Amino acid sequence: MPFAFTTSVPSSRGAMSFANSTTANVSPAMLVAMSTMVTTASSATFLSIEDETSVHVAKMLARNNTLTALNLGKHRMRDHGCHTLVDYGLTRNATLRKLNLRCNELTEMGGAAIHRLLTQHPEVTWLDLSCNRLATRGVMDVAQALPFNYTLDHLDVHSNGIESDGIVALAENALRSTRLTSLRLWGNHIGVRAAEAVMQLVTDSAEDTRPLELDVEPYEVGDRVCVARLSPNEPPSAVVMSVA
């Protein structure tokens, strides 16, 4: 299946030029050559990827020494492809900072790969896993990696079918993270116990010198804690102020 590769590489660096952010349509077979030639790009967006071609993307990542942002959203990527990218590419890349894996087909089996990414690729600062199917088991693997990652600023796991146990694990481990300042949770199954954990997270982070920005706002109705989606236009401090 053909797909488009978008990047920018000065024409002086090779016969195949992607200067001025041009787009070239290539077949999966051509990606083997691309993984060798495109080793100095600073950003890349792949518009289609399947598990077989993820091997070649991983090869490119392992060799690239300038890539800082990679967009692999909406690629029908499955768990096996994610494991391949992490084990053979991302953990061997020392420059990537931002990774977008939103709207793929990752399930709870993919959580272990993300755990390895966060613990073995400490350079990543921004990670979007939204609109996958990580569910509770998968996101618990992600959550357990947070205390051992010292660079991640932003984590988005909204709309992943996460139940209360997963939300609680995220809330507890977010507090143990020394760097996380932005967490997206909306679109999951946030029951009473999970809402209480979010309330505690907001309260504790408000006392920290590193307040956490959320996309949900906890509130009390009688003796019951609920959460509401925070408007995108609300300032980051709104969550903290609502509990003060």
C-alpha cells in the first residue's frame, strides 16, 4: 500500500531531496532504501503504516541522529508494529522528543512496549496515545513507567477504554513523576473511585511547585466526587483553583 513520507532534508545531503517539506509517494518496498537515506531529518510524518513496514521505519529511527518529532497517528498500527518500533527503533534513537501514536489499533498488549519506551528512551517529553484501545491493563503498564521517567512533560491517554483501576494507577504514578505537567484523561470510564483519585491528584499537585494540568475537573455533589471535562479554553490553573 503506497503512503506519503513528509520531511525536510537539505538537498546537499543526498541525491534524494525532501527540501522545503516536499511529499513523495513511495511503496513499502522503497521504505528499505528510505530507512538508509533519510537519517538526518528533524521531523517526519508517515501517512500510512502497517506492521511489516514498521520494521523499516524502526531502521530509520535507529540510524537517525537529528529527528525530534514523529507523527504516526491514524496509521492502523497494531501491537506488534508498536513493539517493533520501540525495540528496534525508538530505544536506539537518542534525539526523539515528541511522538504521536493517536488513533491507532493499540490494545492492552501494546502497553508493555510503551513502558519500555518510557524507561529505555528517557529523552521523550511529549507522548500522545489517545483514541487507542489500551484499556486498563495497557495503561497500567504505562503508568508504572512514570516514576522512572524524568523527562516526560505531556501524556495523552484520553478515549482508551480505561476503567477505574487504570485511572487510579495513572493518578498515583503521576504524583511520583518528577516531570509530568500535563495529563489528558477524558473519554474514559471515570467512576467514583477514579474520580476520588483524580481529586487527590489535583489537591496534592496544587501543593507542589509543579502543578499538573488536566483536561478534567473534579467536583463534589454531596459526598460523591464526580469529574467534568475542562473546557479547552480554560487556563491551566483552573483545575487547581477549583479545589482550593
